[in-house]
Amino acid sequence: MSVAVIGAGAFGTALAVVLASKGPVTLWGRDIGWSENPRLPGIDLPPALRLTDRIEDCAAETVLLALPAQVLGGFLAEQAQFFDGRNLVSCAKGIDLSTLQGPSALIAAACPAATVAVLTGPSFAADIARGLPTALTLACADPDKAETLQAQLSTASLRLYRTTDVTGAELGGALKNVIAIAAGAAIGAGYGDSARASVVTRGFAEMTRLAAALGARPETLAGLSGLGDLVLTCTSEQSRNFRYGLALGAGRDFAAGTTVEGAATARAVAALAPKLGIELPISQLVAGLAEGRVAMKHALDILLNRPLKEE
């Protein structure tokens, strides 16, 4: 089956590079006149990888949508006619602020005849592009399609595990970014590794609580797409969300123009929580920090002064 990747950022390019080891892949981007992606220095583009800025060149059976979560809805509104009826694999990790929906719901609404899947899990673009061993989750509600896509998108260095729990896999990838910001803020503010461990642990409880409220299976959150991705992004400065949290905690400016999916997702989660009748104190605190409504010097007091309770 033919493969196209929409989105020539670091992650989309990395996926296109590794998948081109198995056969031809088309990579689409709006500004793609380069022979080396500046976000992936030192990574050579394989001969089987074709670059294009024409959507009509991406008429593949399987299309990976490697666009930021806040961009995906607008893109689909303009281009859905090119993709309906195909296998569409979301690679975004976030919740759309305007609809409070995940990428899979946006894709299904725009392309009702498509097979929708989610590719997510602990991974950095540079590792994937360099061919370092990486394991991800592939979620698709249709088990037969999931098996087909698993075989198509797995490579010698990229191992995919499949699940039918699309909601759980998608939310794990989205919510871990929020917790990574909180973990970064704890380190940036000088609270130490013990505080970070507490944030990660209680943050995972929040992730599981919200996912279950939205119909996900809790065990999905304990896998690659939840706990695995959470551990990675809360412990490495390769994570933009963690670095953003570091800057918040230290009171420094963050690089302008850098996509930080967790900041928008935290705002979406803060809007979802009261609708679902659940408490998500870390996520709501991150939303306050990102919006400038809460100062970092008050953040610890807000969390520590919550009522004492059982774990």
C-alpha cells in the first residue's frame, strides 16, 4: 500500500524517513524546498522519499496526518475531499481548543468514509529519523484494519503495538504533554526531583481519571501511549513541553514560535473538567500558568493546600 505523510515538521519528516526504508513515501509541507529538514540536522533524506507542496500528490492509501492538534481541524476543513475514503492516521498529540475533541473525532467528522487510526507513544523525532529502536501504539477501532496498518507502518527500528482503544491511546498522548509542563515547572522552580516524581504520579492519576470519564480503558493509559510517553516527556529536555515548563518555573521567556501542544491541551482540559464533573488540579494549574492567570510562586501553595485525602 502507498503511504503519504502530511506535515513536514520534525516528527512528520522522521516518520517519512523511516517508512521510506520500506518503499516510496510522499511527504507534504507548505514550505518544503529543502534537501535537509532544518529541524533534523544531519538526517539524510532517502531516495524513496518524495517531497511535495501539492496536496493532490498525496493520494495514497494510507495518509499520516502529522500536524499540530490546533492546526488539524482547519486543514481538514480545506482539504478533506482529498482524503475521505483512505486510511487516515493521526499523529497529533492534543485536544482541539475550539471543539474540545481529539484529532480522531475531527478526522471522522471531516472524512466520514475514512478509516481513522492513531499513532502515538514515547518517541522523539530525532531518534526515529536516526533509526534508533522505538515502540509506539497504533490504535484503530477496526481490528482487521489495525492489523493491516500495523504491518504496513512497522519497520526494522519502529515497532508498533496495536489496540482498538482509540480514545485511550489518543488521550494518553495528549494529556502527558500537560503533565510534562508541570514536571518541567517543578524542576525549573527548583522544587527538586522528589516534587517532579509527585507531579508525574498524581498527573498519571489525572490522565487515567479523565480518560475513563471519556470512555477509555484504564489499562491503555498504563501502556506506551500513556505511561510510556509520560515518563519520556517528563524526564528529557528533548521534550518541548518539558522545556516550556522549565521556562515557566524559572520565570524565563520561551522560544517564540515553538509549538507547545500541552499548553493548548491544558486549556481544553480545564474546560472539559467541570463538564465531566471531575477534578484535575494539576492540569488546571498548568492552564493557569500558561494563560498567565497563576504565578509560579503561588503554584505550589495551590497544590499543597488542597484537602488531604486517600491516594
